[in-house]
Amino acid sequence: MFTVAVPAVFVAPVLEEFFFRAVVLVGVYQLFRRAVGIGAAATTAVLTSAGAFVLLHAVGGVLALQDGIQLFVVGCACAVLVIVTGRIWGAVLAHVVYNATYIALLVVGSALS
């Protein structure tokens, strides 16, 4: 379990946030900022990076609707943190907390079964 938990809680959030927020979010925002304005560019960037985040997690197999919605909300929240603060680390921390909570609930659920 430890070999799964450490990468899921510490490695994946850093890699995913740096790709989806620092590359995709910022890239889409910069691409659209002058053409459509700050607000529309931010909205487009948030939705694009969150959608791509969900798609990455669906690559391994079929994603249940509730899991897709949950991942989309997490992706949007992390993207908004980056847009509002201009920093990546809040999004990384939010993602770490989300993954750690998920793993903790899995462990507790397995222990109770």
C-alpha cells in the first residue's frame, strides 16, 4: 500500500499540476487573453485544463460519471487557485490533500470491510 500511496499523494499531484496548470492552463490563457479578454480567457483556460485533467484519468479505463464530475471539480478548483493567485503551489497543495484524503478513505474503508 505504501508504494502506491506515496506516488499518488506526493508525486502525481506535482507532475499533474505542473502539466495541467503551468502548461495547459497558462498556455490557453495566454493564447486567448488578447483576443477575448481576461475573463473569457481565464474561463476557457480553467475549463480546458480541468477537462484535460479528467481525460487523463479516463485513459486507464471507463470513468464513472460521479468520478468524472468529482475530478472536473477538483481540476477547476486547482485551476482557479492558479488564476487567482498566479502561483502553482496552492493547486499542488490542494491536489495533495485531495489525493491523501482519497487514499485515507480507501485505507479506512478496507480496514472496516
